Amino acid sequence: MDIKVLKFGGSSLADAAQYKKVAEIIRADPARRYVVASAPGKRFPEDTKITDMLYRCFELAAQKQNIDEAFGEVEARYDAIIRDLGLDFSLEEEYRKIRMAIEHHAGEDYVASRGEYLGAMILAKYLDFPFIDAESGIFFRKDGTFDDRATYKALGALLSGKAYAVVPGFYGSMPNGTIKTFSRGGSDITGAIVARAAEAALYENWTDVSGMLMADPRLIENPRVISEITYRELRELAYMGATVMHEEAIFPVREACIPINIRNTNAPADPGTMILSRTDRMPMDTIITGVAGRKGFSSITIEKDRMNTEVGFGRKVLGVLEDFHISFEHAPTGIDTMSVVVHTEALRDCKEALIGRIFHDANADSVTIDDNIALIAIVGRGMVRAKGTAGRVLTAIAEQDVNIRMIDQGSGENNIIVGVSEDDYDTALRAIYHAFVREA
Ligand code: ASP
């Protein structure tokens, strides 16, 4: 039978009621064999995540302050879950060890990782699944990078010895045995690593939304859920800030062609979003898969008469950027002009010096910088075959009387980027979305 690996996020495990939903989901399908757990997250908007409570304990200990109250709150959260699940089980001994380690200045990553460690222990107990500590199956190299070879060998062996298991997310161990965590939200990465090590057919990432949305819900009311998206499209949208999980979680599963299914613990019947290496299925009734954007860009415009006849002009301009360690996003060119779009932040301390160098090295007639530019990416594999997509985008924006500052079509033909003034960002994004998605 094909193996499914499931990862549950913090809100899916925030209290006993959520644990019950999680258990029901796991038990509904015998292929759901390996489960990765985040630490209990927020139960309501003003609540504090266990991970943040633990970081707080670490800080208090570092300032030589008493941790009794702060750590007591952590214990109380877990004890309530254990009690409300009706488990005959105590974490007292674990609490004692952890509290002592914190008081003796254990490392920050160790302290933070105990959130998933304790939470996963409870889940294993509740499901009656074996517990596999990530410490003995997920490894980092000395330089702190993820050690894929050592991990897949050890974790693969640990998993193959067990039909079912719960693995805590977020951390692994260093060559000297100390605990190291991934960056925040890193249980998504653990889930992907376990899926890869188990040679799973599917990685289910259970969260509190019914999939990835076609646009930012703060700008578009009730945007549609994306039913299928390719890894490449996801990268394009994620780069523009549309995220549904940790960006680095893509790599382990992408290499092994394991699809990811984003699902909602609170609405398990919803199909969610499938993230696939490739798909021949086009988005249902729109040619775009999603639209996302970001503010905070600047456009450097360089003018030079007869630039088009000068071989090496672009190289000289980009060479200056390279010397300043600035990476560029887009570089649309005209006959006598070239623009380079960069993050405004990258120009913060070097605007004047950069302008001077471009003047000098490229022998430019003029160099100007415009700030406050927002970029909007219209992404979709369907665009390769469809005609007139760019026209629809431009018309939609023009109808709102918004001026387009830049346009660029990616060479893969699966994205179009438009630059507008930051003030026009919301209007332009809404216009583009509605040009492709007609409400039913
Ligand atoms: N608990 C960790 C965090 O809050 C990791 C995770 O939830 O993925 O960042």
C-alpha cells in the first residue's frame, strides 16, 4: 500500500479538541502511517504558541531570572491536553529534565524544540503509535546545513522498522549531539524529509486553511482555492509573498516527485491544494493559477543615446550592481534606455555611489531612480497556450486608470510581472484577479 506522511501544524494541535480531530483524520485511512507534529499553537488569536513560551523561558534563564511561572504555563498547556484526552500518562519526569536543562543554560534550539518533543509524545500515546525522536533520525552537518545523506539513511531505517510512527517536527541533531532547529515554521521541512525518507506516495500538510488561495484574502474577498499547482508556479507566487508553508519544505519532496496536499484539519472533507511536479491538467476555468505581489522595489533607469548599437552596455550596468552585491529582479530594455528593478532596501546606503558608478562605467547620459514600486506576478501554466493574457492584464489595469511602470514576461511563459506605483497596488491586483476570475 502507498504510504502517506502527514504533518499537522500548531493550530491543528492547539488543544485536546484539535488532537481528537487529528486522530480521526489519521484513523480514517490506513495509508496514513507516519505523522509529524508541530508544537501546540494558538487556540485563539491572542493566545501564545508553546514555541514562543519556550523561547521566553530561555530568555529568562539567560537573564538569570526565575523560570517557574513561565515554564509552569507550558506544563499547564500540556497537562490540560493530557487530561482532556483522558490519557493515563504523565510528563512530569520530562518536565523535570527540561526545566533543569533550561536552568543550566541549555541551548536556545534545544529549549525551543521541546515544544514539538512533548506534543509529539502525547500524540503518539493517544494514537498508540511508536514515537521516533527526530534527534536520532534528522541530522545537520557541522556548518549547520541539513545533512541529507546521513538523514535519509538513518531515518529510512528507523521508519522501515515501524508500520506507524509519530515524529516531532522542527529539529534534528548536530554531529556533536546537540539539538538544532530549522527556522521558524520548520516542521513543514521535517514533514517533507520524513515523506522522502519513507518513500511516501503523498505528503499531506494539514493546516487551518483549505488550501492555497488564488490571491491575498486581505485584498480579495473570498478568493478561490487553487486546486492544483506545480512546484514552479508555487515558487513564483511564494517569491511574491504568497506562502502556504515553509519555502524550504519543497525541496526534499520535489526531488523525489512526491506531491504535497495542503489540507484543513477543521474541514477535512475539503480537497485542499495539490502541489505537483507537473500536471497536464489546466486550471479549471481560468487560465491563471494565482496572482501575488509585493511592495518595496525601485527602478533604476539608465538612458544613453544609441545604446542599442553599443555592445556590452548591459554588462557594464549589471557589473556595477554586482560590485555593490545587489541582485536584480528584472531588466527591461528599450532602444536608448535600460531599467533595472531592485529591492529598495538594497539601495539604502549606496544610492549616490551607485548612480555615480553607473554614470562612469557605462558612460550614461542620465541615471534616475524611482522608488515605491510594487510588482505583481500573474502566474499560470495555462498562459503558455492561451493567447491574449498580457492584453487582458494590461486592459484590466488601464480600465482602473492605473499607470503601468514596467512589464516583463518570464521566458518560461508561465508568468507576467507588472510594476505599478505602490499606491495603485491594491487596485491593480484586484483588477487583474477579477479579469480572470468571474464570480459564479
Ligand atoms: N513550532 C515551531 C514554530 O512555531 C515550528 C513549527 O510549528 O513548524 O515555528
